[in-house]
Amino acid sequence: MKRSPLIAVLLLAITMTATALHGQRRAPDLPPVFDDEIGTGVRLVEADFAAPALAVWSVLPSVLLDLGIEPQVDTTRTGVMGNNRIITPLVAGERTRNFVTCGNDVGPGLANMFRTRLNLVVQVAPEGESTHTFIRLVGTGRTVIGSGSDAIQCITTGRLEQRIIDGITAELTAYGVLKQSAGTASAP
């Protein structure tokens, strides 16, 4: 009867998977990263706000503008705003390299050696009387010198997403809309 330990292990695995999946949130409808999407190492930063989704949505454009990001609304999806073509070397008053790492095992300082194109997406989703947001920042880099024409993936450090969350929190607090501070959770 060697089957009973195997069955017990399978039942335990199924139970644990169902519990883990039940507790995990999923972004309902984020647009693709780029038309020429590369890589799969996309990090999603999530935040909850004790404020209505309409309030979060209404302060988001000014938060993005304060960070030097021109807000664009995705009219094909509900509650999605961001900018899919950030090509400036400065974001939020800092060098782009402070917000992304490019290539394999390359630190933030070397991100400056690439021309980076960033893609920022913020999705605002109502959850009862509160709001849940999903923030995704990814990029591609191309070498500034040399003949390299292939794009490499740049992955967020999480700093810009935190600045966005802090900006939303500050704006909602200033307007007296936020009932309590935001909490963040990251998912790789």
C-alpha cells in the first residue's frame, strides 16, 4: 500500500494550492508591456487605499504630473492610467537608473549606460468602499555606445511605484478623503 502516502501528499498539495490562490489578488486587465514585449520578469506593486476609487482616480493625474510623467488614460480598459512611452533620462527629478536595473546581474548604476524606454501602468480597482491599485513599471534598454541594437529588459527597483503610492496618499490626505494610510504588497 505505497499509494496512501502519495495520495496524502497530493491532497495536501491541492489544499495548499487552493488556499494560496484564494488569498492572492490578480490584476484583472493590465495592457501588454510593449508591442514587442520581452522577458517575463515583471514586478507588480499593489497598494490599498481607504478611499473611494473615484477619489484615487481623480488625484492620480496630478501625482503623475508631479513626478514628471505625462498621464495617459487607456480608454480600452477600466481604471487604467499611465504612460507607455517614457523616454526622458529624468523621472521624478532623478536619473532613470535610480528606478530600474537593466540586463542580467547589472546594478542600478549601469542602467545609465542604456537609452531606456519605460512603460508605467496604474490600475485603480474599487473594493467595496476602498480601492486597490496595481502598479507596473518595466522598461527596455538599448546601449548608448557600440552597435548593440537588441533591447534588453529593465526591471523596476520599486522606488518609483513607492513614490506614486506616497503621492496618492498625500493628495488624498490633503483633501481629507483618506481614512487611513496605504499599505503596500509586492508580487514578483
